[in-house]
Amino acid sequence: MKVYGIKNCDTVKKARKFLDEAGVEYSFHDYKKDGVDADKLAKFVGEFGWEAVLNKRGTTWRRLDEATQDGVTDAKSALDVMIENPSAIKRPIVEGAEKNFIGFDAVAWEMALELGELK
């Protein structure tokens, strides 16, 4: 399993703590330190939709100029913004053996653990 995110993100910290306490083995990919793999990000956009992967609630999005924000109208334009601004990617994204997850929801993750989907 691989967890994608940013080390200092509070939601990523909660997700990693959850996995650690559950004894789930994973590797961590820090967008700030390790960069963004455009092909992998495009795969997540294909799976979850660009609207779900692009974090429009965060400070990074709010700091973007209006022209950049208005220019995001489809997957291609969203990918361009996320590659240029990794903090605009919803976090965490978890790439599991059988199923991928976006965002952290302790209740949903607990259920996924019980079902064997989070591994």
C-alpha cells in the first residue's frame, strides 16, 4: 500500500496514525519531497474524477489567482494546476492492493479494514 500526500498535512497525519495503530504496512510518498508523478495523478483523476482530486477548499486553491481558478474546467486543466501546485491535491490518496481511497474518513477506513480492503 502507498499513501500519497504531504507530510505536514493534518489530515495525512491522522490517516498515517490510523494506519500505524492498525498495524497496516505502507510506504509514504510526499508530494513536496518526492514530487508528483503526472501519470499516477492522471490515473487517480480517471478513477475519482478531477473534481474530487482537486482540493478547492484548501488555502493553496484560494491563493491561486482568479484567472487560474477560472481556467480549471476539465481534467487536463485540473491536472496542470495540481502538478504545478501539489498542495492543491486532495489528501491523502491511498493506493491499495485491491482498492484505492481518497481523503480520510476514520469510520469508512475502519470498515475497509474489517472487509480487508485497506491493505
